[in-house]
Amino acid sequence: MIREVEPAEFLEQLTLFPVIDVRSPGEFSQGHIPGATNIPLFDDDERASVGTLYVQLGREDAIQKGLEFALPKTGFYIESLRAVRSTGEILLHCWRGGLRSASLAEVYSRAGYEVGILKGGYKVYRRFIRDAFTRPARIVVLGGYTGSGKTELLHAIASKGEQVVDLESIACHKGSVFGAFGQPAQPTNEQFENNLWERWSQLDLSRVIWIEDESRMIGRVTLPDPIVDLISGGALIRIELDFMNRVNRLVREYALFDEKLLTDAINRISDRLGGVKTREAIKALENNQFSEVAAITLSYYDKAYLYSISRRKSKNVYDLVLSGGNLETNAAQIIESAYKCLKHGTNLP
């Protein structure tokens, strides 16, 4: 049996049934529904050939060429699916929910599967998830200078039952010029949005959502405009940690990396540091004076953070001084203070 499935229903069923993406490998690599399996009707060269024929000679010639490519691979399509699911229901999509979906849906239906085709295809999925980010949400933004341990605090906040979105984890980047160190390769921007929606779809939008204060770009990926607006317009809990605690944290995180990587990163912000500070930082690095390197680079990042604060839409900025002590204690203090501020609309004591 083959049936068309509306996007909302399709996405609700993602955890119930396998999702088969029949687009070409190149399309899949650019962006796909998280958890989907790629069983391409055409490889990249075949897709290009069919597309060229469609433009030059028309639909019928393109279909004929597509059949020439696809029919000999029927066994491959079925074997590939059986490696994912032996029987039962599957979800399937191509780019627009057109011929590619219909072709493989027919093969799988004849093989005994129940096939749900995403109406409108991946194109509609992309529109749907981008619209989903525009829904109202209650945001608390955790901010503070570089080296304040915001990500660790977010995880501790999550362990206490709060809803947290770790944007840096989804982006595979910590945000600074050093942010790619020790991280997996960043996803494409399209895939980043898909992965972000996967997390977003798990949230209760009537409850508070905690997000780290981020700029529009995290490494090479860009936050969707609605998320940027939520961060800029949400209440900001700005934690304050003394300077040397921040320096020591950065040393622990980055001193283990190769000297050349660190030097290259420093050089990438040389225009902002200035020639003198850049040379001082590199000389300190050569002498293994990692605390000095961290202190110099923080001079740039602290100024950049103050500038970003000045551009926020919301002026609900609440400063909270942390002792630098126990992580769990600090997380509990942040949660208590945040809800107090949200309830009374007052600054922190």
C-alpha cells in the first residue's frame, strides 16, 4: 500500500518507522532528515544526466533515461531496504515528492512494504522546520565572558530537569577562532538547521528553554533568523567569573593542542588584537606561557562580548556573580535566580 503523508504527520512518525531518502548521494550529503537512510534512485551522475535531458528534450525523454538507469537496480533497492527493515511500514521521500518517490514506492509496495510518501518531499520538510522556529518560545539566555564555563553550566542545568539547547554541540564548534579544536567536522548549514530542528521538536515550548548566548554565526554555520531573534530578545543571565578562573579554564581546554594550530588561530584575529598583542601572544606561546596567551586573547573576546551585549534587542540583562566553586551549586543558583528575575522582572541582588 502507498499513501501520501502530510509533513506534520510524517515528522511525528520519524521515531516509529525508518525514513528512506531516495535522492542522490550529493543531495543527501548537503542536507537530510536526521536518522534517514539514503537509498538513491539515481547516483549523482545519473541524476545530472536525467536533469539535462529534461531541460534539453523534455519530460518523456528524461523518464525513459531514468527507467534505463533504475530498472537494472531493482534488486539493489530491495536489498538495501531489507538491510534497514525486513518488513512493515516505511516512510519515503525525494526532493518534491514526485517521480523518484513514486518509482521506489511502487518497487517497495510490490515487495510487501507499506509506504508513506512525504507530500511535497524534502522541499516541504525544509519549509516546515524553518516555519517551526518562528513559534513563540520562552527563552532564557546564559551569557558571560569567554572562559566562564557556560557550556558546562548548561549541561548541569539540564541535569536538574531544565530544557537546554546546546547550540555549540549541534554546530560542532565552540564559537571562537579556537572553537573547531577537538570537534568533529561541522555540518553543512542546511544540515545544521535540520539537526537543530530535531532538538527543537523535542521541547515543550510552554516551558523555559535555556540557550547559550551566541552570535549569528557559530564557526561556519549560521543560526536561523528566528533563533537569533529569540536569543537577542530573551532574558539574559550574564554570569561573572573572576578573570584568572577564566584564564585557567582556557589553559585547561586549549594548551594541549598543537602549537601551530594555536599560532594560526591567533593570527586569524591579529587585526583585532593588533600587531603588538599578536606578537606578544605568539612569543608567549613559543615559551609555553599559556596563561599569558589566554590573558591576551581574552582582551579581544571581552571587548567583542561587550559589543554584542550592546546590540541586544532585550535590555533584560541580569548579572550574577559566581564564586567559581561547585558546578552543581552554581547551576542551582543560576536556575533559582533566573526564575526569580522572570517572575518579578527585577535585577539580581
